[in-house]
Amino acid sequence: MPKIKEMLAEKHADVFWLPNREKSGQPGTRYLSGFTGSDSHLLITKKKSYLITDGRYIVAAKKEVAGCEIADVGEQPFIELLKKILPRSGAKTILIDGSVTAFSLVEKIREKIPGLKIQNQDGLLHEIRRVKDVAEIKLLKKAAEISCAAFEKFLPFVKAGVTEKQLAKKLTELMIECGAEGAAFPPIIASGKNSALPHAVPTDKKLKRGELVVIDFGAVYKGYVSDMTRTVAIGKVSPRLAKMYETVREAQRFGCEAARAGGSARAIDSACRRVLAAHKLETYFTHAAGHGIGLEIHELPAIGPKSEQALETGEVITCEPGVYIEGVGGVRIEDSLVITKNGAVNLTEKITKKLLFL
């Protein structure tokens, strides 16, 4: 919570309010308080913090939450309890993150508590979570280790005749078997022409010999996620597909080498694109080269051609160039990287990036 209290001082606000309804305020609520439930209100003042929830979650909140007074909303509307709490802190200005706080709730507070000023800072929660501490990096590393272990067990199942849907289900099962809470997102298993779709959804298509298969997946461990992609071949592939693969592998290597504290996020994207451009494949790279990860699969910083911010020690990002040619196929290779002053630590390097022929 120190980061929020610093933000309150910077913005000249009295209290930070984070409603969490049907996970609209998660994972911010978990990050700030430890509470994992799906219905709560978090109030952080310069001196005291409150976690307000109902009877379904009180016992869990008392076990999970540190540094907050736990309040049971009971039968009364949340606004009524808020009207009692705010005067104690002398609050006149509430700070919110409008990207996760419903406009209808803001309007309700304005109606019920006249004179209260509401100040919006879009993306505040993502910004304060951008740099990870040692404990967070440890959890992210564990999530990556689970992904790598699951992938090694998964490879024998990747063969001609198996459907994309069957493989997606199996990969999720193996991540859980290896210690994950679940999948960070529905795994992408895209074979043959489907691999030319960057965000393909697994289908009933069966894998065939001579095809490339893009496998994009991640595990969740204690709320933190991993994200990695490998592309494999089912038997021998055409020279064109083989060249595509090697070009993306080279681009990804240069992108990873450009990742370091003090360097720009854009430099990673540019390093990838230079390699692809040299092989006349840049036009087939249709997304940014990466993104931050943490409690969510897409966090700050953005790693794209317009990303001007400098990278900082402790940020955890992905590097994932790809080439997608409609009617031909696609390739993507992705690793998760911890930014340091001397470069980047690759959390998913255990899994080879040499083309595997299965």
C-alpha cells in the first residue's frame, strides 16, 4: 500500500477507493490487500485502510488480508457504510482508477454524498504494479517453471491425427498436474493454415504431417502468470516454413538481447523488426513484440513500435515476434524475461527454441 499512499500525496487526494464486483477490481484488490474474493470495497487513506465485504467472505478476508480493518457491510448498502467511514478520515477527495471502476458506482456516490470530489487516474493500478519486487519475481519464476515442466510432458501428445481442441485440453490438465492453479488464458493450439491467426481459437482440426503448430500458453501460480510460445513441426516441413521459423527465431534472439534496464521498450520491437525486414517478412508481423506480465497476462510495459518509456529493473515482460502468412501458416516464439541492469533473465529458456520435429 505504500505506493498508493504516495499516489494520494502526489494527487492531493484523501482516500483511494477500489470497488471489486464480479472481479472488476481484481487483481488490484489482491495486490493491495491480499483479498481474493469477488465482492468488496477497498478504501486506503493516508493513515488507515478498510476492506469492506459481506458475510460470504468475512472469514476468508480475516485470513488473507493484512494491514486493513475488515468491515462487514451486513444488510446495509455499501454507500451507507461509506458515509460513516469517510468522515472519520476527513476525506473530501476520492481517487479512483477509472479503467476498473464502473461509472454507475461513481454516479451513485456523487448522488449520495454531495460535495465529495472524485479524481480519476486511469491505469493507476497497472502503473503501480509495473515493477515487481523479489517476492513477485519468485512467483513469476515458479509459474514459468510449471509451464516448462508441463510442456515437456505435453510434447509426446503433439502428433498427426490429434485435434487442436484435444491438445488444448491436455495442456491445461498437465499445467494443473505440474502445480498450476489453472491456465493463465485458454491455450492457443493452431496448426497448418490456422497458425497464421495470431489469436487462433483451437478447433476440431486434426494435425497433419508437414504442418507447423503454434502453442501459446501460460500457467497461474498463486495469482501470478507465465506466458510462453513455441512452434513445432509435425514431421518434415517445406523449405519456406523452415525459413520462416529460423527467421523468427533469429528475430526473437535479437529482441531478447535488446531487453535491459535503461533501454527503451521500443528497442526490443525494433530489433525484432529489423531481422524480419531483412528477410522481407516484416509486413507479416502484425502485433507488438511483447508486453508486461504479472497478476494479469497483459500488464505494463507495452513492448511495441510506439513504446517510448525506458525499461526498469524488476519489470517482467515477454518477447514474442511472429510471422503470419494467410493460407501458408505462422510462427511465433515467446519467452518471459526479467529486466535487469545487465540485460534480461529468461524464465522460459529451459525449453529449446530449435525447431522440434515431432
